[in-house]
Amino acid sequence: MILITRPLKEARILKSLLTEKGYSSHIFSLSRSMQIQSTIKIKKNYVTLLTSMRATEIFLKSKYISKRQPIMVIGAKSFKQLHTAGFNNVLHCAKDSNAMIGFIEKKLIDIYKKKNYKGIEYCSGYQINQNFFKKLKQYNIPVKRTVLYKMNFKKSFNTITKKLIEKNTIKVCVLYSQENANKFLELVKKEKLENHCKSIIFLTLSKDISTILKASGFDKVKNARQPNQGSLINMLAKIVM
């Protein structure tokens, strides 16, 4: 059985996809999102940086953002949503944070000077990839953070999930973010389930997430080749063959 830890809406979509492929799965949503700002006031002449689907969805809800707003976005799905909504000044769509840093270093600095932009407005959740943020600030471009949402995390496993782990029914656990990996490990430690989890294969969306698990002593850790759900499901097929 596969343990899905995503927020409920996304978890149900993934469960449906896994069921179609013949996989049995169980949902235990580690977190749920809560929007912090009801409206967004984008800083004038700043390039908007969107690094998650959740930030993109909140951004798109605002009625007062010009369709010509310069945007940098991570993720093909987020880009597609922006394009469908009519935003026609997406400077770059990167597959992951490393690729985005590469674009900023090689291309954005020149664009920034030519267009007389004033900086980057990083629209994100309360928790962010600190390594990415540190790299983002190393260039001579002002960076402003705008927090759009926060994640509320579960404080314990529910009874069903705990029993499934204790009985070694969970064979694979999928983790989509560094936050979820850290919170999952916290709950495992709190419930004293470390030994039961040693046999679980952890499948993550990126190497950075996998590193967190390996640092905590788990060696059955795999990550998708590309940071997207399709790549993760492809990796899952190889694991359970």
C-alpha cells in the first residue's frame, strides 16, 4: 500500500491516478493550506516570482493584476494556468529552483537592466526553500517576499494510519516537499515508529527532499527524475515491479 501525505484535494487526485494504475493507497494529509492575504497588491515594476501551484492559484484569484505583469514561474502546470488566464509576459518557466537560479544568473540580470525593473517580488508560502532564497539574494537585485499562505500541520497520526505503519502494510510513502518530509519524521519520532518505517520505500519529488530522509537514517529513499507528479508515478512503477 502507498501512503499519500499531500493536502486532501491533491491527495484525492493522486489516489485516483494510482487506483487507475492498479495501486492500493491510503491518504493521510499531513497539512492543509490557509490563505493569508485576501487580495494581492503587486509592487510596481517588480518581477513576480511564483514557485508553487498554491501560490499561483492565489495569485490568479486577484482581480487587480495586469496581464502584462512580468512573471517567473516554476512548474509547467503553473505556467499553463497563467497562460490560460491570459498572462502573456511570463519571462521564464523553470522545471525546478536550480533551473530558475540559472535563468536569473544568465538572462534575468540583462532583462532587469534593459526593462528598468526595480526588483523581484517572491510570492510564496510562510515556509520556503531557504537554500533557494539565499541564492536568490546573492545577485544585485532587490528581493521582496510576499507571503500568500501558510500550512497547518497535523500533530499526530490518526489511528488507521498508525496501525497501517505498525503492521508494515505501508510499502511506499510519497513526499512532495521538504516541509512534509520534516513533519513526517517528527510524527514518526513522536509515535516511536522509526523501526516500522525502516522497511518503507520513501519516494520524493526531489533530491533535496530525499536528503532530509537519508540524514535521518532512512536508506530506502528514491526521488523522481523530474520534479513533477508524472515523473514520480513513473518512478513508482519501477519500484513496485
